Amino acid sequence: MLRYGWVDETTTAFTQMARSNSSDRRVASLCCEVRRLDERREEDDGLSDTWRHELEAIREQAMASLALASDSKALNDWRVEVLGKKSALGQMSKAMGGLTPEDRRVLGEALNRIRQELEQAWRSRQAEIEAKEKALRLERERIDVTLPGRHVPLGAMHPISRVIEEIEDIFVSLGFSVVEGPEVETDHYNFELLNIPKDHPARDMQDTFYLTDEWLLRTHTSPMQVRTMERMRGRTPIRVIVPGRVYRRDEDDATHSHQFTQIEGLVVDEGIRMSDLKGTLEAFAKALFGPSQRVRLRPSYFPFTEPSCEVDLVCVSCGGSGCRMCKGTGWIEILGAGMVHPRVLDMSGYDSARYTGFAFGLGAERIAMLRYGISDIRMLYQNDLRFLRQFRHA
Ligand code: 2NL
């Protein structure tokens, strides 16, 4: 049982109860008892000595610990501890329900005063700490703007990519569209629809990378042109170029790679003639290698064109007078072409009695080698930075 009347003892008990978050009811009744038994020394605020002492003790302790809080975390903890629901002040506010109206008013006002005072102290301490932390942060994050910058190595566009983009630009300016498609194709699209017979050597296991009996790595970009004709469902004109990687089983040497970049072109419309093929390719040669270029057509054979031809360029090395590069002929072969075989047109839904077309194909590597004077195709795939860096500003 508690004994009352002794201010120190009751105050201690009261404080402990309030701080230890014990039952609100007990704290409240304790408040009442203390209030009743204490000799009242009424002042303007009507507080008893017990309360005054108690609140003063809380205030002093709070101010002392606030002075010790030295960072924003400690400051936050302080706020919870001193002003939060579970704090002595919080508990007292909560316990006030058990007081008489008069006591409630008196204690309530006192609690408000002390709360406001502590909050004010908290705010100015917070401003101090914020300023201190900001100054620390600025000091820590200080940078020397006069230091030299870090070197960012500049990349270069790969010569093959440059050739592809350049050729695309030329044909787009002639009214062509650019189409791309899958590198894994079916025997049907890669060979059958291109009039390449079952016994043609290209279809041999020795010459093509087969994935299964039906699926393979495309040996040319032609299947995508066939797909374009199918997608157009007999509508004209068709004017497309198709750049992309193609694969052929072959020994690599200075001029052959088992994987290379082909760019094929296809035009289908009524009345397309060999002269359209020659004029287009001559415009292309001039755009790519200069206005004095000319082309020469020599007869050749492809299963998917009839007639077929090889197309030569005036030798870029000697200008036509004959040198080692053109083996004294003055001409350099750059692509293969021809009039689309009627069977290919018919199989893709274009009546060969009404429509004609021309097609061509070239290797982007070969063009890059002629353009930049590269003697070995393998240099284009070895990713040697000493080689690649030469294309940075060219
Ligand atoms: C080459 C030679 C050529 C074609 C490709 C072609 C495509 C269709 C129909 C007819 Cl869909 N022809 N393409 C024609 C002639 C030659 O490529 O690539 N030399 C490296």
C-alpha cells in the first residue's frame, strides 16, 4: 500500500509509473491522491508543488538529454521518448481522464506549456543539427572542379556497319525499302522457293549449316525477299534491299568467310527490264565509288535468275588501266545479279506472264575491303583494336 503525503516518495512512484508505461488508471488515481493530500500552494497557474516539481523534473531531464542529442537520429529518438505517446508527458495526458474538471484544466494547461516549450527547444536544436550535418556533408562531398576529366575512349562504327548504312542510304534515295529477317530459315524458303534443285551442291551438307533436316542457317538473304513477295500478295511495285548475316560451310581464307554480310536487292513490277537493272546498279556504283564509275555486265549463272550476270566496277586501284589488284583487266567484280527467274515469281504469287523483276546480291565485306583497302576479310572479324581504331575519324 502506498503512503501519501511525502512529496518525494509519491513523486518518485508517480514518475516511475508514468515512465514505465504502467496502467493508466493507476497513474490517474495516483495523480488524484497526490493532489488531494498535498497542501495546496495555489499560484496563478493553480499547480500543486508536487506537480510543479514533477513537471520541472521532466522538463529539466528532457532539456539535458536534448543537449546531448548530436545527430538527426538521436533527435528523432528524443522526440519519441519525450513527446511521444509512451513518454511521461504522454502518459500523464492520457491519465488526465480520471481527474476532476478543475484539475484537468490546471494540469492540461501546464502540460501544454511544457510540451510547447520542449517542442520549441526541439525545433531549434534540429535547426542547429541540420546546419551542422549539411556543413559536414558539403565538406565530405567537396570536389575539385579543376581536376582534369576522365578520358572516355571513343568507339568507332565497324566498317561493315558503315558500308551497310551507306548502301541503305543510296537505295532508299532510289525508292527502295530496307527489310530484315531471320538467320535461321527453312529449306523451303532458302532453297525450294528460289528454284535451287534438290541435287544442287549448295543444298549439300558440305555447303550448308543444317540445324535439322528442315531448318538451317540461311545461305543468302533471298528467303526474306521471297517472304516480302508473299507478304505483298501480288501487289506492285516491290523495291526492297535486305541486308543480313548469311552462312556457308567453307574454309576461311583472305577473301572467304563461313559467315558474311550479304545485301540483296529485289525489284518486281510490270515491264522491268535488264536496262533497269544496269541503270540502277550504275547509279549505285557512282554513289558509292564516285561519279566517274561505270559498270560492266558479264554473263553468269544463278538458279534464281535468268539471265544472270556478274557486275564489274572500274578498278578502284588503277582507275581502269590495269594493275595487280584487277589482274590487268581494269575491272573489279562487285556483285551478282539477274532477271528474277519466272519460276521464282510464280512460286511467290507473281504471274510471270505479267510481271518481271531484277535482283542482285553483294557481300558487304567485299565492298568494305575495296573502300578501305583491307587485304584480308578476317581482319573484319578479329576485333583487333589497332585495326578498328582506324575507323574512328575516317
Ligand atoms: C551474291 C549474288 C545474287 C540474287 C542474289 C535473288 C533473290 C530473289 C530472286 C532472284 Cl528473291 N534473285 N537474289 C540474284 C542474283 C545474285 O547474289 O550474293 N553474290 C555475293
